[in-house]
Amino acid sequence: MRTLTYQQAAAEAITQSMVKDHRVFLIGEGVDNVTGVYGHVLPAFEKFGPQRVIDTPLSENGLTGFCIGAALDGLRPVLIHQRNDFMLLAMDQMMNQAAKLRFVSGGKHSIPLTVLSFVARKQGEGAQHSQSLQTVFSSFPGLKVCMPSNAHDVKGMILTAIDDDDPTIILEHRSLFEETRNVPVKPFESPQSACIERSGNNLTIVGLSAELIAIREAAGQLESCGISTEVIDVRWLRPLDVNTIFHSVQKTGRLLVVDPSWQMYGMSSEIIASICERQPDLLKVPPRRICLPDVPCPASHYLMEQYFPGTSDIVRAAMDMMAT
């Protein structure tokens, strides 16, 4: 174990996978840039050069189709889209080809494709560059989707995705890049399940990705008020580990879901519906969810402060649930 940043852990996972398996290659728009895609591909490029770290033209759909063909031919491509917003240009290849080929071939073909992309949240990014589109991608059977929230998990989840025979989308939140954790030196894989970060008895708070920062802070504040909070990091949206959440809510009787995307048709809806379907009388109070307003993200940082939920919103919702 040693302390790494989120970005360093991700870069190490990519490099170790390429050392372990000669079939793994890295490809994407601008991967040979001096910034190395926020530093993620610099170690791999220095070690393997342009033969296995391949820069491409700006053609998201064509590039994704190329990688699907490479996966069908026995290789294990790691495709980088520098913003998850740009993946909308590759929806035909991802959803109509990669997600379905195992099914339509009767299991004959597998698509060991890893797509690594990024979510932005900073001043000036605006409506077209600040979206967190995990709900869109998770809607399609045949794809796996995850969102690591810390440096330890991002290494394990990248290695897990690259070794998986199904197409997997990893969404990293750029605000997490400087987060630090103890990370094993050797390669390791992360289970495709949720993680109980903090045990508690009064309230279950479920979230993912960058929302875990605010959730952790809120749980600490609630503890000082005598409210014992169980914090669950979803980590994988597909497959979704409903069992871990259900067993937690069996204990606490209260469920609050924090989703870094829009409320309608989102992860929060799926989790709440899944819990209520299993045992409708389980909850002591109605479940609550904290999500983005159902409008595009503003570019102004003054408006962004109101747009994205924070620690105070979580604490307020939790206090209201405990008072009911």
C-alpha cells in the first residue's frame, strides 16, 4: 500500500493491464497529447509508445466501431472519450452493436471493450460539457457501467473492466482526480457490487461518484447531531447491487438517494422502486432523493452553486426524514 491520487491510480491500472496482457491497447482522440488525457495515459505512452497508445481522428462513432471490431478479433481495447458528453455521438455503435452482439450471436461473440470517459463540473463548462450521463448508458442491457468514487476503487474497477468479456463503461468525475487513498501496488480487481462506506442504524444514504464527497461530510455532521447514518457507494450501476441497499434499509427504515444526474428516469428512481417492490412496508417514512434540477447545467458559476446539490441539502433532507 501507498498513497496515490485518483488520477495516479487510474494511470497505474491502465499501464499494469497493458503489461499483463499484450492484447490490451489504448486508443482515443488526443491520447498522445502532452497532457496525457488529464495524466491518465502518460505512463502508458512513455512505456509503450504510439504502437499501443494510438491517437485517432475526431470520429467518435467510427472510432467506437473500430474498437468493437478489434474486440471481436480477440483484442482488448481501452477506448477513451475525453468527455462523456461526446459519447452521445457513438450511441449507435455502443448501444446497437457492442451491447447486443453477445445476445444476437447466441453467446458466440463477446466484446471485451472498456470505454473510459469523464464527467466535468466546473465553471464555464455549460449545458453541453457538464452532463453526467450514467443513466442513459445504464438503460441498455448488455453494457456494464460503473463510477469509481475514490483512488482505491478506480484502480480495481479499471482492471476489473479490462478483464471482463462484456463491454464496460467507466465514468470518472474530474473533481475526484486529486482525491487520495491507500492503493495496493499489485494489480487487483474490485467486485461488481456496492460498498458500505460507513455503518449506521437510523438512515441509509445511497450515492455514487463525486456525490460521495458531500455525503461523507453530511454523515459526519449528522453523527454530531445523534443521527447514525449508513453510507453506501453504489459504484456499479449495471449490474446494480440492490441486495446491499435492501439489507441496509431493512435495518434503518429510511432511504435517501443522492444522484449526480437529473431526477426523472434516473438512478434514484430505479433504486427506490427496487426497494419498494421488494417490501413496500419496509420504510418508516417516504424515501427521498436529491438530484439535479431537470434543466441543462448553467455556465455561470453563480447559478452553478444553486444547480448542484451539496452537503447542506443532504443534511436538511436527512433531518426532515428523522423528524417525520
